[in-house]
Amino acid sequence: MDFKYLLVAKVRVRYVDTRIGEPVLLIHGLGGSIESWTNNIAELGKRFRLIAIDLPGFGFSDKPKMNYTIRYYNNFVVKFIKKLRLEKVSIVGSSLGGQIAAEVAINHPSVLKRLVLISPAGALPRSFKGSPALWNYTNVTNARSIQQVKQALSALDNQPVEDSYAKLVYRMFQIPGAKEAFFSALTGSARAVRLNNRLNKVKAPTLLLWGKEDRMIPVKFADPFIGMKNCRIILLENCGHRPHFERPELFNVIVSDFLT
């Protein structure tokens, strides 16, 4: 991938941009990066202008010491879109990225064409204190070996983690500020205003994808989205928290069809 860097609101962020076709912005989840979309960018890039970003605090983007709230990410994504001089863009958001994408849809509807949410955070009841898989996943921040990284990442998907990806994740969490940003973003997500009573404000055509074997955010939490107008919901069998990473061929076909 051809990585680029851009200064947005005094934060240097890494991104990729295929530059041809209608723009589609990919927003990764907690602890993720552009590489979370490794199995999607090339294929979807044949039909769309794929733009993927390392959110501030993640990947190889800057990690300033601050509170990484959902409100901050919501505003940052809009600034990033405007920095690229895009008038309207479709957004695909996974987990934390889905929560951010939904906030953009609610608060800045004019910039959004279509919305794809993958196992989104943000609509969980206040009583939800995290799944065992989530707390297992947080161990990725203090992993001392590639094997420990792989064990933590196993909470995300129902398939083995490749060594090359585990090594990259391990490297990213050695960057100063990465661990602090991870937990700040996790706290920001948990404390944000719930999406539940505001989903009716989403005007863009929406696709919700959820793995039926998602242990991180169980599929039962899809209920608030069922009442959304103009929302197509697809549950994928034999699939965990990241359908785009675990079942890329099926994911790419479904998303390509929806965006078209």
C-alpha cells in the first residue's frame, strides 16, 4: 500500500488513498490501523476510491497526550474529509470506528452518502461492563511476545492470527503513547452518549453487518438498530467481530453491492 501522511488539526495522520472512483472512507476499531483492512482495500479499490486512516492515537499516526473522546474523533473525521476536499463520502466503520461513523452520520449528515456499520460500539446498555473477550483483547497493550499478541487478538476473530500481522501490532504498541491512547479511547467510547435514542437521526442509507459468533460485542446488541429506517441488516454465520478481516470475500461482495 502507498502510505501517505497528512497534517489535520495539528495531528499528523497516516492514510492511504486509491484516488479513483467514488470516495469510501474506512475507519478501523479500537487498537486497529489501516492494516485492519488489508483484505479489502485492493478488491474494493477496483470499484471505489478507498481511503483508510490510522485514527489519532493508533497505528502510525501521532499520539498526543489527550482524552480521545468520541466527540473528538467525530470532529476529527469531518476535518479529515474536508482536508481531502471531499464533498460527500460513504463511510465504513468497524466497532469503535462504527460508533464514530454513526456520530458523523448524526451530527454531520451533509458529508455522508452511505453508511456501513460493522459490529458497532456505542449502542450498548450502561450496565454492560465489557465482555470477557474485550478484557482479554486489552492484554494486547502489554504483550511481551508475538505469541501473547496472537492470544489477545484471538478475541477478535474465529481464525488463526498470522505472525506478520501480530508482529505489526506488537510494533505499534511499542510506540510511545500507544497504550495510553488505547485505554483513553476505550474509556471515551464507554462514556459517550449512547446512540440508541438517536439512530432515527441517521438519514443516510445504512448497512449493518454483524458476526453471529462475535464474542467482543455479542450480536444481541444489534437490537437498537432494528428500528432504524432505511437500514439493511445482515448477520454473518461462522463469523466473529471483524467480518471484513475474517470473511473478506463475502464482505467485499456485500459492501460493494450496497455502495453501488
